Amino acid sequence: MTTGSRPRRLGFTLIELLVVIAIIAILIGLLLPAVQKVREAAARTTCTNNLKQLALAAHNYEAAVSHLPTGFDAQNTGPLVYLLPYLEQDNVYRQFSFQPQSYKLWWQDPANRPPSTGDPTPVPGQFAACNSVKTFLCPSSIPPEGYGTVILISLQGGTDSTANGGPGAADKDWASAGGAFPDAYADNHFPSGLPGGVMLGRTNYLANGGYGDHVSYPDYDGPFYYKSRVTLIGITDGTSNTLMFGESVGGYEQITDTANGWDGYAWASGPFWSGFGTCPDPNNPNCVPGPGLNMGQGTLCSLHPGNVINTAFCDGSVRHISPSLDFNTYVAIAGISDGTVVTFD
């Protein structure tokens, strides 16, 4: 009498299955940080490359026109607009409308920005300043769909036009025929009305305007201030010692103590002032020294790990600085002819 062989068991037991799942979970846990690091490394590389392209575009503009683009023209149009043809964005530049005889400020021109009244249906490419330019965006920053937009304005007319308050000064901050900035308040920016606030093209890179008071502190001007015509040879502190562009993600905007939400910048305007936007700021809960914080309107800041801010200097080099940089050093590297030369290793 023979006995039948025992049938072979197929599949896994519950314990074996749980062990396999646990091993897979551990492997995923080990791999995810590595994947995230690779993604951030790629994003940071893209970010630094964008700044390099902006610096090279500014150099090419200077070679063609004999000076760097103005920080703000009479319509408060910023330097990134004038760099568009040097960034292979000539089609966007040709769409942008320059009509100072009809519209004293670029955002008043209906060709550039949708009106703040009514509810126009967005049409791709309909408004020049609503185009999205990839070179102006850092992949590590908040996606454009996640925040509103502020319009930066030139306030350099003296003590009445600094961040301490005041609407600026005629023919220093705006053409006298155009009148003062609408809705300007206490700083060099104001939120764009809707639907422009969510439609305007964004930028994470701001041009260096210097200390921010051209009348009282002309030696502390940056390369880009109101109606500037700065040449590279005119940067007497040295192009390798002077900031040209800096990275910024915006900040939490408040108007008359009423929260307005997170706002970034429209690329159609764009200098930052080294004298303002420093942290801590009691009116901005996000503007607190520390990793991943230090964020506010007019402040150089980023969302890169390690609290690193990418910047482009006037010699075309791209370097990173810390948001905890000493304030006097910060002002010194922003000025083009203040006589204080800061060197970097």
C-alpha cells in the first residue's frame, strides 16, 4: 500500500506576505529621500541656470544698447520686459504695449493687463503681461497657480517715498502728468486687482534697485533704479562684488491689517530694494529669521533646502547667499558705487 505524496503548497502565507510588504515599505522609505534630493538638485540647477540666463541677457543688452536696462521707465515697466528679446522671448516683447502718452502706468494699458472691473474670460496670450515665461520661474518655488500677484513700483523720491510711507514724488517715481500711483501704500508694491492678480505672469527673480532712495543715497543705487542707465564699467565697486538679480518667492500680504494671502511678483515690474523687506517684521508672520522662513515682500528668499538664496552678480556669476547675511553687508553688495567692496570666497 502506497501513500500519496503531499500536495505542493502554492502562494504565500499571511506572515510571508506581511514580511514582503514590510521590506518593500522600508525600501520605499529609504529611496524617497534620495529621489527628493535628486529632484531638488535638478530644480536648483534649473534655478541657477535661469539666473545665469538673466545675467547674460543683461550683458547682451548692455553690449547692444550701451547700458543696462532701466530699473523702471516712466510707465514703471521693469527691466525683465526689456530683456525678453535677449531670452528668446521676442514675441512676448513685441506684444507688450508701451504707450506713455495714453497710459502713464503699464498696468493701466488694457493690452498688458486685464481690467480690475468686470470678469473677462481669460484668452491665452490676450494680455501681454499675462504670458508665462519659464526662465522667470524657479521650480522650487510655489507654483504660479497657488498665489496672487503684486505689482512692484518705484519709490525713490526721498524720505516721503521710502518704505516708511508716502506716495512717491512726481517726476522721480512717476511722470507728473500721470498722477500718483493708484492704491500705493507704505511700501514699494501693491496687490494687483482681480482678475489680473491671478492672471499676471510671475517671476521669482527680482532686479537689484539698491538701497531704495536715489535722492538721499545715490551712492547706494543698484544697477536697476528709476530711469537708470547704468553701464558695467560704471559699477565702480566691481561687477564681481555687486548683486544684479536675486531670488524671491514673495510673502504674506496684508493691507490695513486685513490678510490678503500669499502674493508673488509680476515680471512686468521687478526691482527689489536692499533697505527694505528685512526680517523680522512684526506685520508679517512669515518674515522670521530661520530656515524656510525669512519670507516677505521685497525680501530675497527661497524655498530651497538649507535656507539658500540663489543670486546673479554683475559679472555674470551665480552664487548663493544666506538670508541671515549681515544687513550692512547686504546693502554694500547691492550698491554699485558706495565704496564698500565685499569679496566672496
